[in-house]
Amino acid sequence: MSLGLLVMVVVLGIGLVVAAVHYSGGSLARDDRDPGTAILEFGRAYPTEAIRSVILTETGDAAFLRLADGRTGFLQTMGKHYVARIIDPAYVTAKPLDRGHGMTIMFRESTLKGGDYRFRSAKDAAEVSLWLVESFVVAGREVEERAGQGNG
């Protein structure tokens, strides 16, 4: 076989492989941002926490998780990695956005980015707001209980 023919066969073969991968969907970016992924990733960081509900942001790059004890969990993507935290009311401030369904949350921790979190609906935004309020109530009860134990 001549060298020219061999080069043409190799180029044709590579072209067929590239075309097969492209048309089969293998070249598409994988988007695995769904509530199931949020539950799994948060569960890796906090394996003993029971999750009651999950709401993703509009873009899917962050998730808020309602925990069984009334606290709120937070999961945010950072590239191909995730950062998971249980929101501590002492280190967070939140306010509604001027437009759209969402809120601005500022974390006073260096590991979490704050910012604007938009949701798919006003219902989702209201639900997450209620979870955050419940987190504040739970934290207040814990502080009162500790103060009461110190006085006894």
C-alpha cells in the first residue's frame, strides 16, 4: 500500500470516529445539575443530615436544602467541584432582589461566594426564604437553651 493511500485511510478513519462521537451526543457538555445530584453531593459532606427538600437556582449552579431539623443547607458548584455548608444565621445576610424571583445572600465566610440567587418561580424563592427564616428561629432556640443551661 502506498503512503498516500495509508494517510487517506487514517484521516478517513479519524473523521468517522469524530463524526460518530459528535452525532451520538458524546461531545455535548454534561449537565448533571439536578436535585438528585445536590442530595448526593451534600450527603458526602454531611452524611448524617436528613434532607427534606431541595430547590435549585434558575441556572442550577446552587441548591438550597431544607434539613429535617429546620436548618438550611447550601450547595454551590465551583467548576467541577461542590462546596456544601449548613447555613449559620450568624454568618449570613439575605435580602430580596429588586427584580425577579430571588434574593441576594452574602456569606461572611471566605469559602462561599455570595451573590444573587434567582429561582425558577416566585414560589421557589418564597420557599427558600421561609427555610432561611426557620434557620434563624432554630438558631435562636439553641442560643436560648445554652443560656438556660449556664444559669442552672
